Amino acid sequence: MRFAHRFFALTATAVFVTGCGGSSGAADPLAHARRLMEQVPFIDGHNDFPWELRVRFHSSFDSLDISKSQPTVMTDIPRLREGMVGAQFWSTYSPSDIEHPARVGMEQVDIVHRMAERYPDVFAMAGTADAIERIHRSGKIASLAGLEGGHMIENSLGLLRAYYREGVRYMTLTHNSSTDWADAATGTQTHGGLTPFGEEVIREMNRMGMLVDLAHASDSTMWDVLRVTEAPVIYSHSSSRAFVPHPRNVPDDIARAVGENGGVIMVNYYPPFDFRPTYDYGLERDSVTARWQAAGLGDSALADSTRTWEATHPVPLPGLDVIADHIEHLRDVAGVDHVGIGSDLDGIDFEPVGLEDVSKFPALIAELLSRGWSDEDAKKVIGLNVLRVMREAEAVAARLQRERPPSVATIEELDGR
């Protein structure tokens, strides 16, 4: 997710912190969390740093040298090390309405490769679960690309395969707008889920071993994918709709189906997805803005009025315990084997208190431990669940590649376009 395209335009002007459960003796759970993260690679499902580098620093590591502390972003190497990140899926994103989305997508993937080349003592590209574990044992951070938005394949299975060859290991089927073959959670929904070509996209992703990411998909698309896919799915950065009725979140019935599918839901940090007061704040702010627009305020006056309103209506931010609540709820609904963490850092402009950047991941694991989680279950959330999903997808791909060749179907043939 990119904050420039978020569901609510919010400005964090004040902080409301909810109490962190099990905070007594916090030093011990934190040390315990770090020991577990040494044993199992911590895998974050979604970080938007490549887009930040593009739009703010000209895609250049000379403009932003992340080997040093960089407080203007949420991600740099010192904080990745402090956060004990073992593997990172870097979001390779472009806006849905951008010109030449395939070109932009490839340029974003190029950033991930250049980051590994620029800092070879820190990062190594990974394409498999075994590679992640090997890189983690070597003391480096495994880097993988996740394509955030199916519009970047421009309705081409050949281009989808090209992305896979360049290291993309999941694709988010849509972003905030529907594609020609799949409906998004937000915006206009026209297909009722997947089109026939969309189903072929899923089959080809299964054949290659590319994970199907249902974050940003509509409920109908989620159900269609779960019907078609032969491999486990992921949500790279979504939370539970049981807490907040946002269309980007996962309802319980689908969460249960994801458990049956063998997939994993990686919980997002974005407060309007996680915390009902923040969600309600966004609805109120949008309603006020709509009234001002209807009254005929010009752009400048509207911006001034919005800033004045925000200054007197502070945003109630959650603490990290709210993220732990989402993790525990999804554990209870889908099963402990089917939950992980997908922070969305550097894709959001404000965060839960205590999870402000990539250095704070151990604090979230410590919160789970303080609630009585066993080492075995905590390790699953840290990374074992994602590794299992990857291995199962790799096994499905190996079988399908023996059974059928790459698909040459087109959207014109299957959808009549």
C-alpha cells in the first residue's frame, strides 16, 4: 500500500496509546524474542521502500545511502539489523493509473536488485524457501520482490513470466483499482471476481511457483482464487475485518477458507485497517471534507480548512498490542499455521505506537510471548509459516511444470476483448 493512495488521508497530530497486555517483565520477553529471531528468519511480507526511493530520492542509493541512519524513511540497514529482519519481501509498486506500468514495475524490481548489489555484505537475492534459510544462516538479509498490482503485467502471461525470472515471488492481483481481469477491494468492481483470463493468470502463477497475493482483492476475487488455485495463497499486508470493517481486511469466513487452503495472512500495521477509532476518524474527516466541497470551497480554501480541522481533531493511534490482537484473532479463526506479519512500512505515513520503523519487529514478537505464546507458535509467525507456504507452492510448481507447458492464452481469446 502507498499512503498517497490510501483509503483515508489522515495526519497524525497526536497519539492515543492503548495499554500493552503483558507488559510486566518486558525486558525478558524482548530478549526471548531476539533469541527466537536468531533461530528462525523473521520474514516481513511487505515494505514499500523501493517506491520511496523512486519518488523522493530519484531511485538512487547515492541520494539515500541506507548504510547510514536515515530518519526521513522507515527503513535503513542499521534499523533492519536492530529489527533482526531475516527476509524482506520488497513491494515493487506502481500506481494503477500510471503510464507504462510494466516499465515502472521492472524499474522497481531493478531497485531491489541494485540494493543487493550496492550492499552485498547485507542483502542477497532469494528465490526459494531454502535460499532464505541459507542466507539467514550466513548473517545476511534475504531479499525478494513482490509485485503490488496486476496492472503491471499489462494483460500478458509472457510478461508475468518475465517478472518471475527477475525475482518476483508474489503478485498482488490488484491495487486500489480493478484490473481488466480481477476486481479490487476498493474502486469500481465490474467482473464479479476473476474473469476467465484472471483464472488463467492464477493457473500460470501456480505453474511458475509465484505466490498469489490477495491483499487489495475484492471478496469475490478472493473466493474465485480460492476455488481455482492449486497452491496456498498469501495476504502480504492485510488485517482482520472482525475488528475494523474495512474492505482491505479479511473477513472471518474467508480467513477460515485460507486456513483450509494452507495459506498465510500477514497482518498490516496501517492504523485505519487495525483500529476502529482511526477508521471512524477517517470517515468523519471524509464527511466533513465532502460537505466543504459541496459548499463550493476552492482547492486552497479546502486545504486550509482541512488542516484547521485536523489540528483540532487529533488522530487516536493504536499501540502495538492492537496489531497483536489481530494476529491472535486470525490465529483463532484460521489457525496458528496461517498468520504472519506484513508491516507495510514506508507505504504508510503513520504507524502504531511502538512499531514506527523496521527496528521494532522484536517488540511485536515480545508482545506475543508476554501473552503466553509458545516458542513453537511464535516461530511460526516469525517466519516458519511463510517458509512452509513457499515450499508448498514450489512443490505444486514442480508438479505442474511436468504436466503442462507455459500458457500462451490471451485476454482477447478468453475474455473476448
